[in-house]
Amino acid sequence: PLIPEDEIVRQIELNNQTNGYFFGDVYNPRGFFPPEMCYSDKVKRIIKDMGYHWIIIDEIGFNGKLNQTCKDTIYISDHTRVFFKERPTSAGITYGKCRNIAEFKEFTKNLVRDGEYLLTGSDGEVYGHHREGQEILLVEAFRDKDIKMVTMSELGEIYKQREEAYPLASSWSAWEDEMAEGIPFPQWKYPGNEIHEMQWELAYFALDLVRNTKEKDRNYEDARGLLDRGLHSCQWWWASCRPWWDVGMIEHGCELLLRAALTLGMGASREIKEKV
């Protein structure tokens, strides 16, 4: 939500091209999982215009508080289905509390009642990369007769109760006090975080340079590719210090954006060096 609309569209299209290359025709998404579940009405409008039928966001986006949604209801906003990811179990999976199906059942035994669904959402790398061996949870869940695994689109067909929703700008990293203070994206744009401010200044400087350069100009393609990679969200995330901090990731993002600008010529390089 923090980058220009045409850049949002470009990032989505690049992602679709990449997934289409590796997965072929089987990759045909009907819904959208925004990075870090960062949501705004602008994002919803864009994905609707791009043909997506649903979006998944964190439950705090329902009204700024946790544990507010009904687990037997499908929410609609401007003719788009909005699925609210349940936070406690998702966090349990992310932080290694549900390494296998036995731990998962124990963790959720008091969280889900008959007739309700449990909707989790997390980074894919928690299954075997960040959490080595945790991919067994998925294997066991698909095999377990007590658990019915369905896709998001199928969930919308199984549950018939509908309710209009008015989601707030939010992310899966925001807490209730931050939502109340109007800080929906604390890991990426926290008021008073001077590093965030400098990162965004550099990002928009590089964006303006590249977007105002003609595609036929020398070095445009190289600069455009560096900018695409430089807009990754991790550099802001690791500069948030909430509580995680990684100078290497911050420097890497800065380097990509800097190289995108410098690639376009020496005139740009002198100006951007002054800003850096």
C-alpha cells in the first residue's frame, strides 16, 4: 500500500509471471495474498480490477481489534470476499508451537467450535526453512481424517452466511494500540523512525528517476530491474527494530535502490549522493 498504484500492479504481474513460469497452467489464482498481509482500500480496488475474487488479510483489519470476526461467516466488501486470518494459531505455526498435527490439535482444541472454520496464514518458509521439519505438519494435516482441508475459494462456497465488512488499513504486524493511533504498517513506516524516513526518501527518489526515464534510454532496463528488487519490503522490516534488526538487510535494500539511480547516469549520481 505504500508504493504507487502502477508499481503495485507491476509487482503483482511480475509475481504472476514468475509463478506461471515454474508452475505452468496449474497456477491460476482466484484470490490474492498481499505481502505481509498489508491491506488498504487502494489494494482491494487494484486486485478487484485485476480480476481477483477474494483477498486475505489479518483479523485486526476487521475493526482494529483481535478476536472480533465470526468463524462461520464470509465477509464481503465492495463485491470482493475478504477473509480474515486468525492470528493466534497462525503465530503458533510461525513460532514453532505447532510442529506436527498432535501439537496443532492441542493448540487449537479450545479455539474452534463445531461448524466453524479455522483460517491460518503465514510465510511459506515456516514449513521447513525457518522451521526445519515443520513441513510434516502440512503432510499430517492433509492425511488426518479429523481435519478437512479446503482452498479459500472452496471455503466461500461451503459457508453461506454473508456479512458486509469495512476493512481498515492494516498488516499482520500491527497491534491494537497501533491501529488506534493510526499506524497500520508499523514495520515499514513507523512515525519517528528516522531510518524508515530515509529509506522512503531514497525509494521515492529512485522511483521518480526510473519512472521519468524513457524505456528506450540506455540502461533503463538495468535500472528498472534493480528498482523492482530494491522495493522488497524486508529492508524496512529489518529497520523497524520491533525487536528484530539487521544492518545487512537494510544496506542491501539501500544498495539496490542506489544502484538503480546511479545506473541512469552521472547526473543522477551526484544528486542522489547528496541525499544519501
